[in-house]
Amino acid sequence: MTDSWRAVAKVGDLRTGDVLAIEIAGTELVLGLDGERYFAMQRRCLHRGGDLVEGIVSRGHLICPNHGWRFSTATGRHADASEYCLVTYPVRVTNDQIEIDLSPKERTAP
């Protein structure tokens, strides 16, 4: 079994509300900080592919800059239509390294 965790940033690189673009093995993600909790999810919104790195973190959601779609930073689910879900990835902090597991937690609903 191979280790699927990858260091992508250091503690202190993000302040609460920040969103950072990450690319791992050709997969585009965003890493964000919501309060004291880090989250990682796919970079493109399900609605017309808005770039979520330009989104806003507010009240437990990442908000798409294009049309205001709100996705839970905890689950990736759309706030008003749970059938829509971004791919999310586990995040952990080891020492001062923020790491993302490349194995997705959730998958986009069909």
C-alpha cells in the first residue's frame, strides 16, 4: 500500500477565509481554512466551471465567485441542492505541514 498523503502547504500559509490553488499529480484542488479547520476540494464549480480559488469562505461554505453557489467546506455538498457535491479530500496537519490525502472522500453526484 502506498502513502497517498502529500504535503501541500505549511501551517501559517493560510489565514482563516483564505483559499489556495493546489495541483497534485494533474488534479486541480483548492485548499482552504474555515475558522480553524482546513478543507480541500475540487477546484472547479459544478455550475459552469467557476474557479473556486477565487471564491469566498463564509459560515462553513465556499461560495463560487460566478453565481454564488455555496458548498459546505466540511462535505462539499451544495447548500440548497444536496444532489450536487464537489469532490472533497481529507486534510491533516503533521508537525507544521498541511497534507492532503489524494483518495477522494466524496464524489460528485451524477
